[in-house]
Amino acid sequence: MHLLSIADLTGDRIHCILNKAVEMKAEVRAGIFADVLKNKVLALVFHKPSLRTRVSFEVGMSQLGGRSVYITDQEIGIGARESIGDVARVLSRYVDGIMIRTFSHQIAVDLARAASVPVINGLTDLLHPCQILSDLLTIQEKRGDLEFLKVVYIGDGNNVANSWLNAASVLPMSLTICTVKGQEPDKKIAANAKAFAGSKVEVIYDPAEAVRDADVIYTDVWTSMGQEKERGKRRKGMTSLQVNGALLRKAPEDVIVMHCLPAHRGEEITDEVIDGPNSVVLDQAENRMHLQKAILTGLIH
Ligand code: CP
Ligand code: NVA
């Protein structure tokens, strides 16, 4: 009923969502728009900025014949002006689904617990499930079956890295997280992924070794939203993880380079790589919309 974490899904459910997204993307390309969510309304609650998540959900809802309402925390003041439970119960009387982007993951969990409509996690400090589900679609389009591919995430062990680990805990894949000491992903999430027999999961510290046989190189910012005050320190601590031309030359020639965006160009990735022939970042951004439309049609009735 909710989508808070990829770890709550089964492999079969993910394949169904991906198949639906492929179908819906082809329909958009053919100019076909079915009003399957006519008269339905999605609330978009944002405690952090967004380009992709906001626009892809808004446009996605309108392509499905529904509407969305954008709300920032200035209006609702979750937990300050009123309780999370009251926000959830009141919103549930007006709208057919709630997407929330917030800081503490617990806020999304508490909102979902009290809401009587589906809640979708549009990013928390801990997870970013819609991003990684969309990225699975991009990988499938570019390189085929994930089961036979090696995905290498190089960078901060953040919400994006954690959601990759969640994916590896339910879908067979080879996933390497390459980071620096002290920036490892969530321990429990990593342990769950390692415990899933279908996947090969490792956390290592040498980028050159990580990319040697990679099919996908994925990176994300070293300073996530909410960590801006630590940017100088984080930048210094993670320089060895930069995805640049020299590192790319150590990877197979046909490796695809992914980034969820926004990028801090010149930090975790160079212009040469993000704008280069291996990069698929704009396909990733587009696929957010197709994949989320598949999620919305499955959750909202
Ligand atoms: N990738 C992503 O979630 O982008 P936004 O922060 O712009 O929504
Ligand atoms: N890790 C980044 C992802 C942005 C889409 C952040 O949380 O800011």
C-alpha cells in the first residue's frame, strides 16, 4: 500500500513495475495518454528542494489524467504546527496519495502509519527508492538484465547508496559500494543486502579495483541536502572517489555512467565524464517520470 523502501518490495513486484513503466513510456512516445487516474489527486510534500522529483510526479500525474498539490513545510510545519498523525489523517480526507520528501526517514514512516492513502517516499536522509527503481529501468534499457551486470557505486554512503543496497537485497545483482572509511552506507541495510544469497554485495575502498569489470559506474554528491555546513570537510575527505577521465579509462569501454542529479560538477564527477559518451544521466532523469507513473497506477485506486 505504501512505497517507503525498495526492501519492502519483492523481486516480482519490481519486475511488474518495470514492465508497466516500459509500456507507459512507449505509450507516451506514441502520444497515447490514458486517463487512468482521472479525478485523483496526489499531495507532494517537500521539506527539501527538488527539480526532478517534483516535476516528474507533477507531469506524471497530469499525463494520467489526475492532479497534484505541491505543499512545503512552511505551510504545514509537520511536528511543529501540528502532529504528523494529524497531517496524515487530514490529507487522507482530501487526496488519493501522498508523496513526501523529508529529512528523517521516521517522518515518512510515521506519516504512512497514520495515513489511509498510499504514501510514497520521494527521498529521506536514509533512502531514495523512486530514484533507484527508475535507474533499474535505465539500466535495463541500456544494458539488459541486471542479474548479469556489475553495478559499482562510488561515493558517499548516503540515501542513494542505501537504496542500491536495498535493491540488492531483493533482486539478484552484483553490487560494489566503493567509498572511504567513515562514509560507509547504513550498516544494517548493507548487512541485509549481503545476507541475500542471490546477490554479490561488497563494500570496498579502491575505486580502480571497483571499476575494473564494472558494467555501471554510479555516483552521487558527497554533500547531500541538509549537510551543506559540512561541505568543505566532506569534499576533502572524498577526493579519492572522484569519477573522472582517468578512472573511466580503467573501466570497460562500454561501461555506463550514472548520476541521479543534481551533480556537484568538479567534485564527485567531472564535466568530461558527465557530459561524455558513457553518461546516461538525462535518460535517468526522464525515466523518473515513466517509472513513477507505473508506481502511481499500482498504488492509487
Ligand atoms: N534525483 C533527484 O531526486 O532530483 P531532485 O532532487 O531534483 O528531485
Ligand atoms: N544524496 C542526494 C540525492 C539527491 C537526489 C541528497 O540527498 O541530497
